[in-house]
Amino acid sequence: MRNIAKVLTVTCLVAAGLVLSGCSGGGSEAKDNQVAATVNGRNIMLKEVERAVNQQAGGNASSLNQLQMAQARLQVLESLIQREVMYQRAEREKLLPTEAQIDGAIATQKQNSGMAAEDFDKGLKEQNISMETLREEARKSLAISNLQDKYNGKINVSDREVEEYYAANKQQFVRGRGVGLAMIMVDPADNSATGIKDDAKDEAAAKAKIDSVYQQLQGKADFATVARAKSEDINSLTRGGDAGFATEQDLRSNNFPNDLISNLFGSMQVGDYTQPVNFNGKWYIFKLAEKRLAAENLTLESAGVRQQIAQVLTEQHKAVLNTALLETAINDAKIVNHLAAEMLNNPGNLGLRPASPNATGSQPAQAPTQAPAAASPAATTANSPASSSSPVSVKPAGSPK
């Protein structure tokens, strides 16, 4: 079975910037005009393959030997073909996004980049990425997401499936010994670029801020409200400071002081909060939200267990349906892989560059090492970031190509 995850993570890998520096093999002008494959008559250009290969090689595709380059090209092209097949299926089913939805996807990408709008646009220009290209990739990602949503919306996990899963996986449903924590963190480093509004930017300011926060809490201020207003931990402040559940080993691994750990598992009661404590170069106040001193076996009736199992089963159903959808779309498509055919026609150089007069099928090549993967497996559901974001991303202006 082909991997549906590839469809959503091709071209440039969502989380990284698109690299347009040269790849090995042939002139750039020739590659710009060379068709790597066609899907129902629509071209996938070799330059698209080269960009993705170079991205996966960290902008250093020229370091790949002949066999590595050939393998990487084939893997990337397979992913691009799958992506195009799914997009065309979405087109036929009239599931294309609106222009407003594309605008929203681009706005989200700009926000996630952490760059100002001007820097984002400058980064596009420096990498020779047009806004039309960015919008087209967003259009494809959103269309594929819409297509998957259409079929995934039919999933219905039964009570029997949930019960069977629990019976086969009881060992997974054990609450270990540990504590649930909420926290307010103040960092003396400059965090304003992350969106922190009340940001302490040096040691003195951080100490003054954490002391002020502690005074507010002693005045009976609500911990979650203060955390949302004052914490400089971007991951927890939106959840009212909720930092999750941790075992004693988790705390030690994160350099929690021994006396703090002893208090959390000892005299502190649920609802209590600590005085300001400094470690890892930051100031913290912790609230004890939950304390569990012994392991506890969960049942199907324990809070959240049925919902957790239903979510796992739903994701498994989605993975199967998405793979079936891809297989069906491929079966219905007319695909011609010109790159693969060229490799077969020129086995001496695997289609990478024009053969030299002395090239033969027995031409020695560098000893191959592991070739770069076509794409890192991503979440295969329609709601995954990969399916809703453009696979063309932007590096900060002036960053290394």
C-alpha cells in the first residue's frame, strides 16, 4: 500500500523553508523545461522534484552521490504524483477551497513563521517564490484536506470496538504516581518575538515581575487568570498555566530542585502553590493541581478513557480510509513517469545527466550510503497541519540558502 502521508508532506516539508539553490545534474534552464511526470495530462516539472530533493538534503543536494540522487528523485516524484492525483480527485468532486480560505491559510502560515509581514514577503522574494506558487500549494493542501474530510466524516466508532480495544490493551490504562501542575514562568530573556506582551527582558525585571505575581496570588487572585496575563511560557499560558501531569522522574529530568519535588509529593495539598523558585535560568511559581501517590488502574468508566480510545480508533479508521482513497484515485488516473523511463533508458547514469562518450552500464559509482527519505511521515488525518498548510514555507530573509 502506498503511504498517504507522502501526499501531504511532499515538495518542501511543511516546517522548513524552500531552498532554491542548485542541485546536481544538468543545467537549471534544461530542468526548468523538463517534464518529470504527467498525471491525466498535467505536467509535474523536474524543477519541482529538484527543489524538494535539495530541501531534504538541507540545501546540500550536490553532496549526494549518483545512486542517492536517483533514489531521492524517484521517492520525491512518487509523492508529487500522489499529491497531484488527490488534488485532481478533489477537483472532480468539487471540493476546492474558496479564495477566502486560501487567504486564511496564507495568513496562518505567515503567523506561524514568526516573521513580520514585510520580512515574510522579503523571504519569498529572496527565494524566488511567487505568491501565486504559495497560493497554489495552499489550494492543493486545502483541497486534499476537504477530500479526506468528506470520507472521514462517515467514520463511526462503535461501543463494541471501544470495549474490544480496552480489553486488548488494559496495560495502557494505568495512571502512574505523579503530580499535575500549573505554572507561571518568567524568563529574563527577551521573548517579545513570540508574542509575549508583558515580557521581562533582564534578571532584575524578571525577579520584580515574579514577586509581583506572587503578591497577586497571595491576594487571592485566580491562578489561571494570572497565568494567562503574566506567564511567559507560550505553551501553557493559553491553558491557564496548565503544564500537564509529571512523574517524579519527569521532574528530575527537567532539573526540578530536590526540595521542590519533596514538597510536591509531601506536604503540599492540591490547590496550593509554591513561592517563586529559580532553576534552568528562569523563575517559576507552581500550583499543585493533582497529586497521585500510588498507581491506579483505569476502567472503561474512568474519566476520559472511552473518549481516548474512540479518538485512537478514529485516527486508525482515517488512516485506512485515506490509503484506500489514494489507491482508488491512482487507479482512476493516467500516470506517466518520464523520469523513471529515462533512468531505464540510460542505466549508466540513471538519467541524472547526459552520458559521457565513455559512459557504460558498468561505470563505477561512489559507494552509496542511505539516501534521504522522500518525506517524514506526518499525521494522516484530514485535520493534520500538513493537510491544511501550504508545503511551500518561507525562511527568514537573509537566512542561508
